[in-house]
Amino acid sequence: MNYAEEANRCRRCGMCHAVCPLYKAERREQFVARGKVRLTKISEEGRIELEDRAKTTLYNCLDCRACMEVCPAGVNVSRLVKGMRKKIYDKHGDNLLMNVALEHLTSYPKRMELARKFLKLYQTTGLSSLVQLVPSLKEKEKILPAIPKRSFRNELKARDVRPGKKGKVAYFISCTTDILYPQVGEAVLEVLEACGYEIYPMNDGTCCGVPQVGYGHVERAKEMALQNMRSVPDDIGYILNDCATCGSALKEYPELFEGTEHEELAQNFAKRVMDISEFLIKHTELPTGEKLGIQVTYHDPCHLNRAQNVKQEPRDIIAHSGSELIEMENSGQCCGGAGTFGITHFDLSQKLLKQKVGNIKATGAEAVVTGCPACRMQIAFGLKSYYKDIPVYHPVELIARSIREKGM
Ligand code: SF4
Ligand code: SF4
């Protein structure tokens, strides 16, 4: 992408101000798309250096894409921001912690498993209570959910593969499903098997590359993307995932490889990628289980409803499980989680989270449903902090439960 040309498309109309959650919270031009586009423009013209102030502006973005939905000029703010972050990383590098995490941890399954075990020990030995004594970490520390005894990959290894009458579908296992929410992976398996599909677990622990792209480590993200793309045989028609952010990243691999020798491979891969809710509603005959009869509300993850245009399918899944959906106000407004934003910009993130929890509370629902593990983690934390500890589910967990309750 030519960043200068893209930035020049901005008409400075200000329509993005009305929808940007950060601008609405802070009323600062640097937080809104127009401010970031202007920064890109003057940086590309060589009028400023991408130093600390520019970095603050570019990292004050949720990649929620609400601005892109209303922008009359069609400016791709997401790509501009990520592109500028890459330039900052290429010029200044990153700190030690981020270098370790992004270059040497998230794409190595054995290291991720070690990290999971460490986090489990951290929570069970009381070390977490000690960390909570540090004022700056007291609240942030509580965002992490209870670490499960086993990762989803370990559960999967202990399980027999059941051949499906309808053939195989590839399943991209996100890091968060693997180490934080294995029950979602279990639900995906149960439901796909009930629909007649055999799972082809892909990516052997390689991350989708979103954290790397988000922090400008694009070359590392490309290596991981190539590993993922090459891990799926050509004769598998669907590449499914249960994480809104991973799904959008996989669908955007062609952008990563634009103008390179791998562009065609990326396009061929991306057109087969589908969110699990989309697949279950559009391409399968979902078995009807027991009616759950619970009242739920649904939070639209930014990377599912705007990045992938998947809005109705999770709602159809909720209805199919015999649950009642009570829509919340502003279901598509970012919860403030946005990857690591909830940690790195804790106070600002909490402002958005409080609004989200207020909207959930107003519905009186007994559970929240969402298709993104990062939103799940953030919302679960918000519910405990500002309302009450009601459960948060992935849509596919409702279907799995209704099937289980009917003994299917
Ligand atoms: S809505 Fe688009 S064109 Fe208008 S100011 Fe924002 S980025 Fe520029
Ligand atoms: S992506 Fe979201 S947070 Fe970033 S500028 Fe656009 S509306 Fe604001």
C-alpha cells in the first residue's frame, strides 16, 4: 500500500469523530482516525520523525474499525496505523519484553505450553496474591482468567479422531482457546463432529501473527503466516476458527503478502477461512438439541462484525440453542480489550469497559455471548469488577451444551 496516497484520500470531514470510542472518551484529535491519518501524511512527506509522540498517537488505537465503517473516502485506517507502527519498529526496534514475547514465544508451542504451566503455578502458589500487593498491578492482574489444568492441544492429543462422513475441515486453534479456554475448542469439536465433519487440527501452535503485526514485527508475522498457510492441504475446503481476531488476521494474509511471490498462496488460503458461526449457519445442517431456555445478550467483537462482516450468524446460533437473545445497546462498540490495549492503556480501556458492562446490566441477561476470547476475558473481568459474575460463552458452547443435554 502507498501510505501517502491512502492518507491523501482523507477529506477531513470529521465523520470518524462521532464513532471513535477513544475520541468519545477523551475528546483528543490524536486519538481519532483523522488525527492518525494526518500524522501518516506529514510523516510520509518527511515533515516529522516517527518519534515518541507519534508512537503515542499510533498506539492509541483499538483497531476497532468503527471509523472505517463510516468513512466516506474509504480510508483504510487499520492498514495505515499498522504500516506506521512497522516503520517505527523498523527504525527504533522494540523493548526486551516485547521482543521476547513476539519473536521468541507466541509461535513456539513448547514455549507456550511452558508459559501456561508457569501461569498455572503463578495462580495456584499464591504468587498472584503477592503481585496484587503492587498498586500498579493490583487490578490489571485480575484480567487473567483461571488457567485450566490442560491445554486444548493436550486434550486433543488424548482424544480419538472420529472420521466424518462429510469430510475434513481444518481448524485453526488460537493461542487463547488453547491455553485459556479449552472448553471452546472442545465445543467446536463436539459440534463439528455432530455435523459429520472430521477435524484437521492445523498450525501446530503457530500464532496467527496478529500481535506481531500490531507491534510492527511484520517480518516475523510473515514467517508465521507462511507456516500456517503451508500447514493446510489444498483439498481441504474450509479453514475454521473460533477467534474473531485470528479469523480476521487469517483472512487478511493477502494484505501481508501484497506484491510478493506468496500473494497467490495467501489469496487461496484466505478465501477458505471462515468463522465457526458463519460455517455452522451457512454450510451445515445444525443438529437441534435441548432448548437451553436462558436469556443472553450478545457482544459483537470488532474483528467479527466489522472486519469479517459476521453479525447475524452468532445470533442465529443463539436462537438455534433455544436461548433468548436480549440485544444490548451499542453491541458493536469495542469493549476496550483490543489485544493488549486493556493492559497497556488500562485506565482508558476501563472507561470503555464500564460502558459495555452498563449496557449488559441494562438487559438483565443471565449470560453474555461473544465470539472473541480477548473480548471474553475483558468482559468477564468487567462483569466481576462493575456488576456481577455472570458467565460469558462463545456461541458454539451454547450449541454444544444443547446437543449434550439432549444426549446426542
Ligand atoms: S471519516 Fe475518513 S475522510 Fe472523514 S476525517 Fe475521518 S478518516 Fe478522514
Ligand atoms: S480504529 Fe477505532 S480506535 Fe482506532 S481510530 Fe478508528 S474508531 Fe478510533
